[in-house]
Amino acid sequence: MRVVLLGAPGAGKGTHAKYLQERYGFAQISTGDILRAAVREQSPLGQKASAYMSKGKLVPDDVMLDLIRERLTEADCRAGFVLDGFPRTSVQAEGLRRLTEALGQPLDRVVLISVPRSLIIERLSGRRQCRRCGSLYHVRFRPPRAAGVCDRCGGELYQRDDDREETIAARLDVYERETAPLIQCYRRQGLLAEVDGAGSVEAVRGRVVDALGLGDDRS
């Protein structure tokens, strides 16, 4: 099965993509992971992407699509894949459609994980990270035993700049502006399934699995 997971930052796309990889053997394809790997390996495409990233610019769509093309030809994608974080715009979606059809791997389903804006802000703004070991906590959902101190190594916990409420609100504005047309596009194509992203990880996981027609899986 070939799937795209859509959702705002903090909707849980990465968590559920990882589960689909582990449970069903689908390749989890994260554009962030692809970029980091390409830059680390200094492949020709990686060097091209790095030239933009080093200047603080967005990697152009054509370069991203070439990176995704390379990734989709790898052996682990034969059992299916889950795209997490791409496409983000209608232009990217059209490029992805042409690419997957040319490879004989058209999308089967697009799952939109919908979470209220207020809950996303609460999820992201409450995150804290250890300066020493990188462990993650949440002031409400996963608090440390002692406030501001990492359970694992005793390091100081801090709030990352991109987890500050004003930054999150700006990211959500961009997401809503760019992704709304994309959602309508997939809805018209009959590919879109929307699931409620509020609730426990297990509850949302079950809704995603149901939306993909993978059976009653609550394990």
C-alpha cells in the first residue's frame, strides 16, 4: 500500500508512519530524513540540496522530487511506503502524482490527521528537551520526576525556539494556507480519508488503520 499522511505540525504523522512501518513493513519516507541522508552521503543530489540549505533557503520542489524518486526505487519500498511530510502544496502533489505514476506506484490513500489548533499548540509548546542527552518530555503529558531536570541524566530541560507558542502559531498559519488546497485536491480525487487526531496514540492509531482498510488492529 502506498500512503501519504497529512496533518499539521504536531498532528502525529511521524508516530503513526513509524507504526505502519513496524507493523506492516511499509517504508517510512520522511523528507527530513532523506535530506539529511543525502547531505551526509554527499551524493550529487545531496550536494545540490546542501547548497540551498546552507544558505537557509528551501530545497526546490524538483530537487525534492528527484530525492524522493531515488528513495522510491529502493528495495524496501516494494512492500509499500508511507510519505510523512510531503507533499505540502498542490504543486508538490502534482509532481508526486506524475512521479509515482511513472514508477508504476500510484498512491492508494491519503490520510489527513485532523487535530484542533489549540491542542496542537498545547502539544508542541509543552515540549521540553534535555540539553545533555536530548531526551524529550512534556510538561503535561510526560513530565519529568523533578521539574526542569532530566530523569535519564540529570541534565537541564529547556524549550526549543521552534516550540514557543508564537513560532508554532506562525507555522500553523503557513500549513493552513498552503495545505488547504492540497486537501481539497485529494478529496476530489477520491483518495482522502480524514481521521480525528485527538485522543490517545492508540486510539488515533486505530482510526488510521481503519482508514487504510488494514483491519481491526488495536494491538
